[in-house]
Amino acid sequence: MDTQTAVRVRFAPSPTGFLHVGNVRTALFNWLFAGRNEGVFILRIEDTDAERSKLKYEKQLIEDLQWLGLEWGEGIERGGECGPYRQSERYAIYQQYAQRLLDENKAFRCFCTEEELEQVRQAQLAHNEMQRYSGKCRHLSPAEVQDRRKSGAASTVRLRVRPGTVGFSDLVFGRIEIDTNQISDPVLLRSDSSPTYNFCCVVDDTLMKISHVIRGEGHLSNTHRQILLYEALGVSIPQFGHLSTILGPDGQKLSKRHGATSIEEFRKQGYLPEALVNYLSLLGWSPPGEGQEILPLDEIKQQFDLSRVLKSPAIFDTAKLDWMNRSYLSKIPIDALVEMAKPFAVRASLIPGQMDLQTKEWFTQAVDLIKTRIDYLDQIASEMAIVYGFDTDPPKLDAEAQDLLRNPEARAVALEFLRLVMERDILTPEIYREIVAKVKADTKQKGRNLFHPIRAALTGCGSGPDLEKLIPLYEEGSRLNLPRKVMSCRERLKAIFTIDDLRMTI
Ligand code: GLU
């Protein structure tokens, strides 16, 4: 590919909050597009909103992108020949370009105050007219401008919008053309001479030789203004591809109400970056092969094509993300999974920060037992509840176990099991099988009627993982020095039968 057609795309976040799924999908599609076309992916920080931009958000978004594996070839922290890549460090450049447009009479100074502009807006509103700049200062003579400036009047710099139509062929939305009379002369420099988003964006996309601008649909209306700016600067115009808005399953704009939306939150909950990028890549795009959903990032990159991006809104469905994350988790070898689960288990006080060999072996067995039950790693705490001691006194049984143990026949099974366990010092899977055989003979119960009450009495739950695997966890766990107590089988059974309506004397 020669330099004329080299693909250069950018992700240009404003560091005014945590990176949410909408932004990240934009970053991802840019990254994929660059990768597919052997282009360059650039990270530029748009921090022109000095009040809302925070360094902590910039740091966080850098960390999030790195965590997701969306590395950039040029940009902030990495450098490159088109830097600096933080807009607040490029102010002198914007002033220079504004001056050039003023000198060429393609921009003009506007002395209207906020109050005057507001009055015009109100009048237009009252007459049901389109709200736009009146053009009042468009034709001030150079002498008049000079006089006003000398007298200290504040002014903004506006682009002189040309008459006619302005349009572009969006790579996703198709041709979009509008009459320029719908556009107010956009402000390029505010009265404090700070540059505006549209202006910085065009200057930077030009100087950074951006070939394709891929960004959210919310920017569609900016694009017309930006094209007029490219024209005024007499520079080439990149191609545009806008990505549809992401909605929640209820069809409303994705927000906090729908659960986690920031990458930070997903990371904290223990979603895997591979699963997240895989899921996000399918928000509005699909690979050419039917039914392909679980795809590694590299494969997605090989198949990515903007022509397969849909313009209809994409639906963010946490249930599907959960399914995908679970599928990725299931492929992780147990030792690696244990390492990943560790910080989550430490945070939930399930294991100590430093584990001896015995504890580590025990924890590995515990993770192995519940691993198919979790969608994301933070669920370790709730799924491990079945292994740890009861938090409440008297212990709380789940509704199914309670119902079951109130049934006299089921209770008889559980009590017989308890009696026989109490005769032993320890329960092993072998002894357990022996005892179950005896309970079966004594109570004449079998199948569900035999195993269900035993499970309920031992675990406090109506369902759960394999009892023969749980029993050694209870027994060995009770001998370990864990931050939260694990009760032995005898302790568990005794505790459960202290509940008032199950009370019994042992
Ligand atoms: N800073 C803008 C935003 O975060 C970027 C828009 C663009 O990509 O041009 O929405």
C-alpha cells in the first residue's frame, strides 16, 4: 500500500469519565479496521474540555485499552511523528490554523454576547424557526473588527459556512446530504480563544493523516460541519463510518440501569478481556461465516469489514456476554483459573493472601468444583458459599432444602444419615457411600428420595455440586486456617439441626 492510501485511524476519547462499552466498541472497530488493512491505530486524547477532563480518566482509559489488548501504534504514551497526541498540548497549532482561516476570510470574528445569542434563539423558538446563528457579524468590515477588538470587546472565531449542500457517503449509513443553511457558522475559537471540538478534530485528523474516521453515530451531525472545515482548509477529507448507538435489551439507550457499562466495572467483576472484545465485536458486526460467535481477536481482525457493519442499533445483552465469558472461562486450564480466581477469593475473605501448599490444593479443588457455575470470577464468592460455614445463626437453608426437610419421610432419611455420620470421626467419600447404603436399607428410600434429603442436610441447599466432591472439601477445609470457617460434615449437620423446626437432640 502506498502512503497515499495508507490506512490511518484514530480513537479519540475525551477523558471525562470511565470508558464505557460504546466508546470501547468504537476503539475496537478502529483497531480491527487498522489491523485488517495493515494500517495504523492512533490514540489521541481530546481534553479540550478543561473542566471535565481529568488525568485519572486518561490513565484509566489507557489501562483499559491495554487490558483489552487494543494496543495502538502511535499516540499518547507511545509517541509518533504527528504528536503531541494530547489536544491540550496542541493549542498553538489550532491558533495558527484559525488565524489562517481569518486571513483568508474563511472565518470571521463574532462579537455577539451570550445574551444576544440567547435572545435570537428565543425569538426563533417563538416563531417556530430553526435555531441557528443569525449571521449578524458575518459582514463586519476589517476596520470595524479592529475597532471593536481595540475597545476590548470579546469575540469568537466562526467558520463562514458556504451556501449550497454538503454531504458525504458514510461507510455504514450511506449518502447523507444536507443544505448548509441548516448549519450555524460553527465556532472554532471561543471568546477565551480556546478551540472547540469540531475545529481541533479537523486540524488533528488532517495533521495526523487520518484516512478513515470511525466513530459513534452521535457525531453524524458534526461531520457536515467538519467537512465544511476541511473544504475551508483546502485539505483532503477522510472517509467516514459511523457506528450505531448501543441500546439495552429494553430498547433504551444503554445506561447504568442496565447494569455494568464501564470497562472498569466489567474488569472488577472478573470478565475476561478476550470475552469482552469478542462480544463487543459482534455489536453491529457479524463475521461472514454463519453462526460463528466465539472467535479470538486475531481471527476477528482477519474477517473484519466495515461493509458488514449494521446501521440499526446494536443491543447490549448482558446474558449473552455472560454466556460468552463462561465459555471462555471453561477453556482455561485449572491452574491458570485458580491464579485468576485468587484475587477475587482473597477480596471475599475466602482464602488468605498467602496460601500454603495444602490450602492451595484445597482451593484448587474448590474452584474446580464450582467453575462451571460461574459466568464471571466475582461470582466465586457466592458460588463458594456452599463450601463455607453458614453466615447466620441459626444457619439459613434455601427454600428448597427447608421444604424438603419439613417432609417427615425426607427428615427421617436426613436424621438417619446424621446419626450414622455421628458414629464416625471423619467422613470420606468411601465412608459416605457406606453410610448412604445403610440409610437406604434402614429407611427403604432410594434415588431422589434418598439423596435429596442428605444433600439438603449436609449443604443447606436443594441443589449443588457433586456431594462426593463436596465432602472432602468440608472435611479438609475444616482443618485449614482459612479467614472464614469451613465446617466439617459433622459440624454442618449439627448446625442445621439446631434450626427450630428441625431441632433434634443428638
Ligand atoms: N472526543 C470525541 C468523543 O469522545 C471524539 C469524537 C471523534 O471521534 O471525532 O466523542
